[in-house]
Amino acid sequence: MPDAFICRMCGQCCQGQGGIVLSSRDINRLAAGLALSPQALLNAYGAFDNTKPILTSSDDGSCIFFQPSQGCTVHALKPDICRAWPFFRGNLEDESSWRMAQGYCPGINPDISHLEFVRQGLIYVRSQDLVYPPAPESPSALVTGHLLERHAALIS
């Protein structure tokens, strides 16, 4: 079966104000990798959207860590929401969202079925430890255990 997604390193997913919600795991990983305390990381690169910490954006609207000539400058440390793309809950649960994402992201394979995209996506997020508990502090775009349970037969 062909891959549901192969990253083209185009940077499209790095665009947009306030879309990168940080989990505590992300904050700790980024802080350690950048040799900062978690608070220093948030002071330098973060903001809050209501109660959730987010990465700030550059003047052009891209993620603060995205450089057009280099791509993601913290790729090895990148937040879980970035690691999960395009296997977001919305794209997995809603075929229309998945189709819209195809127009935005050239790495999403349009030649496979949505069901196959869901199957590969759930296997990927599970293997990468990107399944979050349904909690107010969790990035809402990420998969929860409920979605895995609902599709258990598909990924066993």
C-alpha cells in the first residue's frame, strides 16, 4: 500500500498565527534542546492563547522556528502537534477536512482512500507516542485514546 503521507518539506504547515499549541512535554523537550529553562523558553518564544501555551509567529506569520532557507530550525525538537501533521484528529475523523488538507499539503497522498489514511495515521501516532488524553491542556488537534479505541479493528 502506498504511503498516506510523505513530507515534502515545503513549510506550508509552518504557516499561520497561533496554531502551534505546546504540551508540557513539548516545552520540556524544546527547553532542554535549546539549553533554556521552560520559563525562559516561554518568555522568548511563547505566548498564551487563553490558557494554552503556543509558539509565537514571525512577522510573516510563520512559526518562530521556521526559516525559509533552512526549514524548521528545531526539527529534532519540534512540538508533538508538528510531529503529528497531517494525522490530526479532524483529518482522521472527517473526510472533508482530509480532502481540504490535500489542497494545502502536497505530501498527503490523494490516491488512497480516507479509510487507508486513517489506518496509517493511527498506526503512526500510536508508534510515535502522539496519543493524548482528552484533557483541557492537551492540544485539541491531536488524537486521543478514544479515537484509537473506536478504530481498534482497523489498526490491529
